[in-house]
Amino acid sequence: MKPDLSIRIAGIDFQNPVTLASGTARYGEEITEHCDLNRLGAIIVKGIALKPTPGNPPPRICETPSGMLNAIGLPNIGVDAFIRDKLPFLRQFNPKVLVNIFGSTVDEYGEVARRFNGVAGVHGLEVNISCPNIKEGGIAFGTDIESTRRVVQIVRKATTLPVLIKLSPNVTDIASFARVCEDEGADGLSVINTLLGMSIDTETWKPRLANVTGGLSGPAIRPVAVRMVWQVYKAVKIPIIGMGGIFTVNDAVEFLLAGASAVAVGTANFINPGVSIEIVEGLEKYMEDKGLNNISELIGAIKN
């Protein structure tokens, strides 16, 4: 008898704990050539805003040691076009669909969330709070605790869907942000978003990204992400989707042991688009080898 990989997160039943991270598989179409979506727990689609946005000018991606810097800038087709043109494709598949949403004002977050109420094929929202608040001098919602509180409040009031908040790692005490999200009614957390970084070309003396700074992802950030998942797990009762440099099954297990109920695979998709399925299969074997029957036996099981 195979181990049971199914898990319930924020009221959503996942067939296994492996998901595709937002922004790395777009709306699912391209990756299906290399990855059987039906074998995943969920897909978190790339960020959706109220209106279409173009993103940042190139260059907007560069490699770094054991990682990648990106300043894509959240290009998106807008909520109406996503529901009309992209969601029908995703409805064909088994995994749950979580829609990553973002806004430039608190009210915009609420309106985007409201638009997904009652929309077939959307099972929950992942709220990206690492965006600049244009009404508050450009500071990111996710690095100011009161801005975080207001976003969670308005999204929670606007939607009947499960709400997961994607926490920024660019703070001194991530546990305090997690507690605020839980207090204001969030159903779960995604931990973590990218770390702020920068790279300079020593021949031209210019930044390698047109935006100058960008988000660092990949294996380089994994120890930081695991630490933050562990801190958040100790601070709140709501479930966590862990992410940050997951490339192998052992990476995924590390996040589960730290307290994540599921994992999201991101940067690794650019190198091996089928890696998520390899991790699903690897989890089954890992559990068999350890004599485990249910994935919940791994969650928060770190020995310290």
C-alpha cells in the first residue's frame, strides 16, 4: 500500500503536497509539455492584478551563484482576461488552482479578490504583499506590519475563498507578520517570497538588471527559507506552503520537517520542468523507506 500524500491546507484538499510556485509556470500551458499537471497537488498561477501590467524593461533576469535574480515586474493580463482566456485551460486538470493576486493600493487588492468569488476552477487566493504601496511612498506592503494588516483585512472581507498570504523575507521578524495575518483571518501562509538582491557587471560597471535590484531565488536562499518556515510554524496555527530553492525531494522534506504542510517548486522549473513530478515520486519512496504511512507524519517533525 502506497503512502498517503494527501493533505488539507486552508480548507483545500490537495492530492499531494507538491505545487508549482507562482510566476514559474505562468498559467500552466507551456509547462504541460514537460510536466503532467494531473499528478500535482496544486498550481499557483502567476500574479494577477485588476488591470494588465507590462512589467519591467529588460534585462530583467540574471544568474547568480546557486540562484537567480529577477526583476520581471509582475507583467500580467488582468483579472478579466485571466478568467476568460486562461482559466478554462486549467479547469481540465486535477490539481487545485490557487491564484496569486497583487495590487498597488489596499482597495485594489480587495477588488481583485472580490472578482474571483464564485468563479469555477479557482480554489483559493495567494496574496503577494511584496508589492509597493503607491499611496504610502512606495514601501512594500509586506515589509510594513500595519500595511500587511490592512491588506489581509480587506482581502478577507472581499472574498469567500481561502486566503493564503505570501510573506516577504525582507523583514527582521517574520513571525510577527505571520501572527498578524493569522489574527486578521488568513487561512494559510506562503513562506517565503524572494530576497532582495543586486548584481553588478564588473566590466561595464552597470547593474545586471535594468531595475538595478531584484528578487533572489534558487538554492542560495533555501537555508533562509527553511529557517523562516520553522519560525513561522512555531508562531501560528494556520498551515504553511514552504518555498525557496527546492530542487530535490530532500529539499522538500526539509521544508516539511521545518513545519510546512506543502511545498512550492519555483526556480527549479526553469532548469528541469519535470522536477515537480520527480519530487512527488521521491516523496513516496522516501516515506516507504522511512516506514511512514501519511505525509502529516513529516510536518514539523524536526528533532531539536
